[in-house]
Amino acid sequence: MFSTLFMLVVNVFRTLDKTISNLEMELAAARATQESIMDGSPASDSSGKRKYLMVVGINTAFSSRKRRDSVRATWMPTG
């Protein structure tokens, strides 16, 4: 009876150890993801560098076409 109880306790501790290890790995991954989001860098990227797309809207409700073209030439890249 003692050996059966002992084996049961050993199995419980093994299961708990595995569960704790898995939770620690998940926590570390979640912290790394949160850190990368806060830093603005990608968590994992195969190329090592992530490209970001930025869209800027400009209100060009000017009455003159020259003014609109001037603003577009200032803010819009050519080529």
C-alpha cells in the first residue's frame, strides 16, 4: 500500500512539474511578444527585418490646382 501511494505521489509531482514548465514557457513567450509590441519591433520574422506601411492623408481641398499640386509635390514621393 505504501509503495502504491508513493508512486501516485511521484506521478502527481511529475505532472505538476510538467505543467509548471509548460506554463513558464508560455509566460516567457507572452512576455517576449508583449515586449516586442511595446518596442514596436516584430516578435519573430524570418528575414529579421520588418517593413511597415504608413499612409498619410492630406486634405487638399484647396480651390487652386497649383496649391494642390504644390502640396502633393511636397508630400508625395516621385518615382
